[in-house]
Amino acid sequence: MPSWLKRVAQIAPTILSVIPATAGIAGLVQAGILAAGQLEGATGDQKKQHALEIVAAGVEAVNVKAGKVVIDPASAVAAAATGIETVISTAKIVEAAHDALHSPAPPTP
């Protein structure tokens, strides 16, 4: 697993659990992000779509198991889309900060 995806795995649960719209589906969203992150050659949009399909399938499974709609699929996918963007944006910030901290200092004149 690439280092940036490991960082996503570390931060996603916290981020998704504090966003009210994604707290109840945090596990599904994280699973979608991690699965999509391993799609080599896929664009960001393709990865996001793949992650959303995983979330939708998970929500459908929950609803089937319950025998009724307990999670609105459209609302869950919309919330997941925002959650994915938030997690990825945060991961990029963390990765850039990590790289900056661990890169050699520029030479002083």
C-alpha cells in the first residue's frame, strides 16, 4: 500500500466520524476510498466513482438486511462524495507537511 494511502487509512476514520452526514457510514466510505486508491491507472474521478459504488452497495446491503430502508441511498452517496473529498484533501495536506518536515533544509547563502 502506498504511503499516501496508509495516511488515508489513518486519518479517514477520525475525519469521517466527526462529519455528521458520514458518521454512520464511515466504515463504508473508508472501505471505498481504500479500495479505489489501489486502482492503478484510474483517474481521480474514476477512483471516486468506484468508492461511491462501494458505498452504495454497502448501503443497499444494510437496507436489504434490515428489510426496509434505514439509510437513504441517495443521501448516503451524496454525503460520501463530500466525505471522500474531505479525506483526500486532508491527506494531501498531511502528506505535504510530512514531506516538508522530512526534506533537507535548503543551503544557507
